[in-house]
Amino acid sequence: MTIGVIGLGYVGLTLAVAASTHDIDVYGIELNHHIKDCLKQNKAHFFEPGLDNLINRNNGKTFHVVEQFPNDIKFDAFIITVGTPLIKGTNKPNFEYIKSSLESIKHVYDGNQLVILRSTVSVGTTRNIVLPFLAKMCKKQEKEILVSMCPERTLEGVAIKELTTLPQVVSGNNRESLEIAQKLFRHMTPCVIEAKSLEEAELIKLYCNTYRDMTFAIGNAFCMAAQEFGVDGMSVIEHANYGYTRSNICKPGFVAGPCLEKDAYILINNMPDCDSKHFILSARKFNESLIDLVVAWVQKKVGEPSDDKIIALSGMAFKGEPVTSDLRGSSSVYIAEKLKKLGYRMNLHDFVALPHEMKALNLGDYYSDLYDACRNASALLVLNNNKKYSTVLEREELSSRSVPGGVFEILDSWNVCTELHYSSGVKISTLGSMSL
């Protein structure tokens, strides 16, 4: 098969490279010059285990980065992988990127190729936006157009593995669309799930991410509720789960990233007003509230901002396990933005995030070494769950600091700095004890 992938961001690039290793010729287009420059050097513009090796192996062979799709190539399918951001200030999805992607295939699309939407969209988008757009573009009736919704469900940090092991969801507006989509994804994975409609496929992706958002919200709500009774929220959840299979309360933590921060809003975008809609929105809002709780903790522990008070923030990527360099939708970035607005000075650190992206945040001084970031700081916020924190913070530098009150305050949000709990001169709070 020969496919065209529109958008070589995280979703598009991992899919394109994985497909190119499974007897599929892949042509990808991308507008971002930095992404294209990285691919010319046989590497991705983000960290994903195993991805650079596959790019190096397939680039120019079964994987081709082109400015536009060649007219002399017979394509079986085009896959749209661009993001669906929220319109700033409205929490409404912006479909302009998808429409622009459709325009990009105008010179090679004749209505006989399958168009697959892999982006996360509101229910009805494939049928009510993509299908009419394509019919108008090639001057055919909608019933003649081949369209599928095949949602992406991979986890950053293990995407290459999951693209070949996870069941792939396919759908289509007719039988031919379904057959082509099944043929494509069976090249990569042994299990393909046939959704009963385009709308069901759209809901599957939205449900997967919103379910995770809501289950994390339960853990966060329980964590904060425990502190209302003077009890450590992390401790009670850990002990409630231990050895008791009927309890699987999520560990408290930030729920963020380019998907989880927005997919609940995309789900409820065109949902009629109902109790389910309010329930979903309440969970999303509770997870977002952790950002303000952390800011309040800084104000309480450090006091009002001044030139001699610097806050060290480590773990700027939206998660640390599995490891990612992704700063998109990161709660850490939102926390830093609020602290900067209040007047606090900051030192920023992350084990994996790319230096130029960290500096581009323009939220504080960037440090590649965690101890350098802490050297002149009044407090440290550890904001993701990278496993390195369990050992990297065992040195004595932090426990011999000259800070007001003689104690170096640390918010170990995920309770991962295990060695520091035995250090003198350091006071550690977690999300489970920050209000005690």
C-alpha cells in the first residue's frame, strides 16, 4: 500500500514511521520547518524511545518527507493527523487545521482514495465536516466518497510498540472504506476493531481519554478530601489499595498533556445539556484546580515574591513516566506562567525536555543540572514523576542550604523523592500533605 500522512507531529510521525516498517510506502508532508530540518538529520523533533532508529533506517526508502504529494504516485489513502486545538478562551475545538489538511491533497485527490481522520474531534465531525468538504472538493456525491475515522490511542513514551500491539479502531461511511482501512492497519497490528459508525469511532477515542481524566480526578478529589480531615491523602489512598483488588484508586497527580487537558471539552462541545455533561466537566475542572493549589502552596511557604526569592521548578514535561520531552499542555508550564504573573523568579529544569524548547518558554532561567537550578532557590517544586528523582536528590547539597528559616521547602508532588525523606534541613510536602 501507499499512503500519504498530513502532519508529522507526534501522532503523524510515529504512525508514518511505524507504517513504513510494515510494507507500506509512506509520504509525509509537514509545514513546520524545525520538524523538517530534524527529519533531514534522520531524527525526530521530540524524544520517543526507538523512533530515531526507525527514521534513520527508513528515511528515503519507505518513508519520504515531501513538500507536497507527488502527482505520479497512486495513493491508497490519505491520513489526517493534525491536532484539534481549543480556541483560546472558549474551550471550543478549532477545525481549521483539519480543513487546511484537506486542502493540501486537492491536487492529487480525485474521490477514489480513502481519507482517514486520525485526529481527536467532536462527535459528528467526520460525517458533517470532512465528508461534505471532500465531496465538494472533487465534485462527487457524498455517498461516493471514501472516509474513515481511525482514532489514535497511543501513549507517549511507548507509541512505537503500541502502534503494532494495540487493537486499532476502524470505521467507515461505507463497506469499501472499512475494507481499505482494515487492510491498512492489519499491516501493522494483528487486531482490528470495526466500529459500527463514524460517530462510534469518534466516541471511542474521546471516551478513552476522558475516562482516564475522570479516574484521575477521583484520586485527586479523594486526596484533597482526606486533608480536610487532617489525614495525608496519598497515604490513605496507598493503604486503601494495598492488597485489596476491589480498590484501584488512582495516585494523585497532574492530569495534563496535549490530549487529556482538552478531550473532555471536545467531548462535551456539541453534547446537549445533561447531567453527564456536567459530571464530565466537573472532573476536568477539579484536575485543573491542582494548578492553583500549587501556586497557593508557594505563596504560603515562600511568601510574597521578591528579588531574593527564586523558585526552582523541575519536571516541566507533562509527565515523567513513561519518559517524554513533551511540554504541550503541561501543568508545570501553567504553574510557571501563574507564578511569573505574580512576580516570582524561577529556575527551570527537566531531565528530557529539549533545551531550546525550555528556553523558548521564557518563564525563567533554564538549567540542565537540577542542583544548579536549586543553588540559589528558596524552594523546589518537583512536578512530574520521572524515576530519576528517586535517586538523583540524595546528595547533601539540598540539606545544607542557607535559606530563610533554615529549612529548604520542597513540594514533591508525586512523592517520588524517596531519598530526601531522610534528609535534615529539608521539609517535604506532597499533594497528599500540602494542606496539612
